[in-house]
Amino acid sequence: MEKEKISELLKQVRKNEKNNVQNEGVKIAVLGSCSIQYFVKILRYYLNQNGVQCNIYEGEYSGINMDVFDPNSSLYEFNPEYVIMLPFYSDVKECPPLLSEGNKIIEYLDDVKKYYEQLWSQINGRLEAKILQANFVLPPVRVLGNLEYQKEYGRNEFLYSVNRELLKVAPSTVTIVDVDALSNNVGKYNWFDYKAYFLNKAAVRLDYMPEYVMCFVHEILALRGNIRKCLVLDLDNTLWGGVVGDEGWEGIQIDSNNAVGEAYRYFQQYCLELKQRGIILAVCSKNDEATAKEPFEKNENMILKLDDISCFIANWENKADNIRRIAQELNIGTDSLVFFDDNPAERQIVREFVPEVHVIDVPQDPALYVLQMEKEQPFEWTQITKEDLERTNSYIENQKRQKMQESFVDYNEYLKALEMKGHIGKIENVDIPRFSQLINKSNQFNLRTIRYQEANIIEMVANPDYRCLYCKLSDKYSNYGIISCVILHKEGSSCFIDTWVMSCRVLKRGVEDLMFNAITDNAKAWGCSSIRAEYLPTKKNKMVESFYEGFEFELTSAKNGTKEYILNDLNNVVDCYIEEE
């Protein structure tokens, strides 16, 4: 970050500290081997900017051991939800001696692994916290020259091996944050400021502290369900060079035989790879629709095809309204969208009228488009599952369903014609990543919005007083995989619905009915005489505010938006048009 920008950021940070209560909100502990003062200040600022109030515990300089291994430390009294650990490469006190061979190097690796496994174990034993730990940023100094990376006993090669091994042994409660990759991108000589390190033990040059902090902000937001799912793309001078309405589909710049065209093809390839990892692609263009689609249909140099686009809107309406329409058609929140448009005026309109959309600061040169996306990293997820890889196809198939629905007068007949098949099951180890992901990503159809990590779910699966159920759905067009999750807790003679989430892609298709029947079946199998439920309001789940009333639950309490329910008739079976497998 330029010095003028970092100076302005620090002014905003100080202003934020004056205007925000600092001892309320999500509890986060930051522990570091170097100075963490600026890290904490900027972390609080960025989280506040993303709507997350936070209360941050700032560990002492080089105080990781003191905080973690002392059972009476202030860390455990603070009881954070997240623990951020920022080690420094000098924490690895002993590297293999020169000319060491295989077994000797493994011994040194094992010592480092055991130390961090003990750290994690201490925290996990006393806190129900998610640990976010930076990997080691390899230093720019290479005492052995080019041999540093050729020999296993080289310090940097050893540190690289440590990073790799810690990634392998980290439990599900630990996320290793790849800060070393960021340092590679900005350059090691830029990243390290040894003058500042010797003066005040700064681990990173202040100019790059914002990017450093954002690595962890992205992770925290993702863990809290604040993730982006869809990239909304302009067309002219964004996916290709030129204006298709003026130059025609043959005249746009998308040919790999010239530098400008190759740059746009590179960006299209990047977008395609995003789609392949589960990001939804949408188009929002000021164009006549038929003209806008011609390059996708006729220009053989195009990498993206119409089938890659889940929602295509080209008209002359303002883009803020069109972006809301895209969110509505895809049945996702506008806060799930990322907007990429070369026109700064259009970007400003979206920032002003749909502020929850992440607007990319698009550079003028298309050769820099991909790098800008990489700098901003709007699509940081905690994991990728098989369902993610199939998601974009399901949105495209949904367009076929919508056309099919238009041909039916009776909605129930439409549901029958979909030939839906559902499977209710208890989760096994292979299902846990998707189960956890759906719980942590779902915001709209989420009755309580209590987030559970994989470690929590593993404990529930092993506890006979819990049932973790999933629903898989398929129809004549596609297979959705796991699209709904329920956690039941037996409390005496009553069954409590601890968690009920569902993907909005299958709303009003009968999955709710199928899951309700499974809930009553499991409650009866437990010998329960009633089912209790609760609705906890958030900014995003108002759509399910009266959900339980539709299943004849009796409202027993309503206070400050929170509703508590009970169902005494467990023999009520709801009809649905899903064939259970």
C-alpha cells in the first residue's frame, strides 16, 4: 500500500477507535511473536467496516507460550471465539545442521510439529475457539545461496517443510493462513523491514500490514458465513475489448494474436476457473440482449460460453437495479455478489445504492484484471466441497426448471413433473465437511444461525443425545447433493431442533416437508413426547420468521424477535412430492 494510503488508513483506524465500543462483540485473541499493536488496530477497523463488532485480546510481545501454557492466563479468562497466532520464522530456534540427512531432518521437523500440536491441544482443551495461525514467512536471506532450496538442511527449505507439515497435521479446529504466499507476491525485500524489526520487533513492513490483516479478516468473515458466491461481470471492455454494439461480435478484441485480446482471454480463463471451483458467473451489461449474447454464440475466440453464465441480464436499466434482480433470480443475497465493471461511474453507482455488494477496484489496463482480483481476494472460502463444484450447473439447470414451471398452471403438478428424489441420512465422516460448510454458509434459511465447526460436529456425531441429519436431493435435471442439515438434541422427554438450515436453491420444493417428517420420526424413535424449536432473528433470516407456525408448532414465547415453540403431536405427517430413497 502506498505511504499516502497507509497514512490515510491509520487516520481512519484512529477515528474508528473513538467511534466504536471496543469491549463488545465477537471475542478475538491475537497472540504474536513480534509486535502486534498495528495488527490489532487494523483488524478491528476492517472487521467493523464489514459489520462485525469485536472485542480483541492483545497478547504480550512474544507471549504465545505464556498465554497458552498457563492455565490461569488472561487468555482463558477472556474466552475468545477466535485465536489468531502470528509466529515469526525466528521461533524455529533449531534447524538441521549442515549436511544433515533424512532421519536427522525428520527429528528436527518432529520437534517443531510436536510443539505446535501441544499449543493447539492446550487451546482446544480449554476453549471452544477456532485457531487461525499464520504459516512461517520465509526470510529473504539465503546463506547457502541457490543451495538453500536444493538441500533439505537449508534453513529456508526446512522452514518450507515445516509449513507443509503443519498444514498436514493441523486439526479441524486450526486453519493455517498462507501469509508466506502474500509475502512472495509483494516481494520478500518489500515485506521485511529489518530496521523496524530491530527497533520495535515489527514482523512486516507497515505498508503491507493491511494486506496481512485482510488474510485473517477474510477467514473470520468466511467462518461467520459472510462469503461471496457470485461474480457479476460487465461485458464491453471487461470481458472483451471494444463495444460489441458498435464493432459487432467479429470486431471485438478477444484474439490471442494481439496483446490486448490475449489479456481479455486471460481474464476470461480466470473467470472460468472461478466457475469451476463453484463461483456463480452472472452478466450485467448495458446492451441489447441479443447483441450482447452474440460473442458467446458466434466468436470462437471466446473462452466463456453462454452455458457458463447462470444469469444473463443485458438491458438499458441502471445497474444497481439489475444487480438486485440478479440476486433475486439466483435466490441469493446481494451481499453474496462481487461486481466487476471497467466503468468507474457504474462502480460508484453500485457502491452507493447497493453498498453490500463487493465492488472490485478495476484497473484501466486489462492485463492487470486478474492481479486485481487476486489482491482483493473476494472469494475466500474455508473449504470447497463436491456440492460447490456442481453448484453453477445447478443454477443453469434451474433456468430450465423455470421455463418448465411457466408451462404449468398448477404448481403441485410442476413439482410432480420434476421427478424429485430425496434421501435423509445420518452424517458420516465423509459428509462432515459439506455439513459444516452448509451450516456456516447458510444465512437466509437458518432458524438459529449458530455456527458449528467440524470438530463440534464430530463431537455431536459421537454423542447419542444428538442426531445430525442431512437431506440429498436430485431431480430430472440435476443432482444437488446435500442441501439441508438438521441437528437434533434429546433433552429428557423432548427433542430440541438445535439447527435447521437449507440451501435457498431448493426453496418451496418440499425439502422442508421431507425434513420435518424425518425430525418427527427421529423424535419418536428417541421416545420423546414433544419437539421444541426456536427462531433466533438475524439481519438475513427474516424469511423463516414464521416457519415453524406452518408446521403447527405452538408459540410458547416471543421476546425481542426470538420465538420459542413446542409441538406435541408427533404423528403429523406432511405430504410432499419428493420420492424418498
